[in-house]
Amino acid sequence: MKVEKNKVVAVCYDLKVDDGETGMVPYETVPEDKPFYFLFNAGEVFPKFEDALLGKSAGDTFTADLSFEEAYGDYMEEKKTIIPKANFKEKGKTNKNLLRIGNVIPMQDNKGGQIRGEITKIDYKGVHMDFNPPLAGYDLSFEGKIISVRDALPEELEHGHAHGPDGHHHH
């Protein structure tokens, strides 16, 4: 079966990143026994990543080199902000485990959309957060293998994403 629209694809890969200074360095490995599943052509992954897989079959290898523009875009200073510490209280108390440098916290933007912010600093001004994607500004290089390709189930097509190896997933 070939990789094409409305197929669920499972891949394993090694991801390297380049910040323009140090060259390509290892960032993430998705192993063969725990592949990444996605619905092809549903907007879940970068278009250039999909281009590298189109028409291939299980067992085929692939390479996808993406510039930062083709991946997460530029790093933007305006996506950094300071939020008052009082906004992080639960039942009137500050959650000390939540307020730790390096923690990534799911939040909502002013339109109700889900965003994730990393705590970069905590001081008298408040909680300094960075809402840039972790790989914003980096060129990416994927080397991997297609583990499986299957038809998407009607439920997956309706939801717009893959539900794992056998298509069964509970929201």
C-alpha cells in the first residue's frame, strides 16, 4: 500500500536540528517499536515532510530536510510575555510544582485556542513565558523509515487525525 491521501502512516525517524551556528545536532529519535502515527494530508505534519513520503510503502526509507520557514518559522520575541504570578493560583494557593523554570504549561490564547508556553524565568515581575515552538528558528532534518501504511477509518477521517496502530482511540 502506498502513502497517499486518507492513509494512516506510521514512521520512525531521527531528527537533527541546525540553529545556523553549530551544524546539525541530534534532537529526537522516534524508535521503530513506538512509531509516530499520522493521517496523511490532514495538516498534522509539515507539507515538505509529507512530500518525502508520498508514493512510498512500508519498509521504504526517507529523508526530509526542512528550512526553518518550512518548519516552525522564525523565533519571535513578541511571543514572549510576563504573566502575573496570581494567574497561576489554584484554589487560592500558588502551585509551587507548576511554577518551575523549564515547565511547559498548556494555556489558552485570547481566542480560546490551545497554546503551550515554557516558563523561562520567575522574578518579582511575574512568570516569564515563551510561547514560541521549541524548534522555532531551526532547520530540521529527518531520516527515517515507513513502518506501516493503512486505510484511515471513517472516524479518523471525520476527526482529522490518526488514532494509532489499529485506529481505535477514545477521546
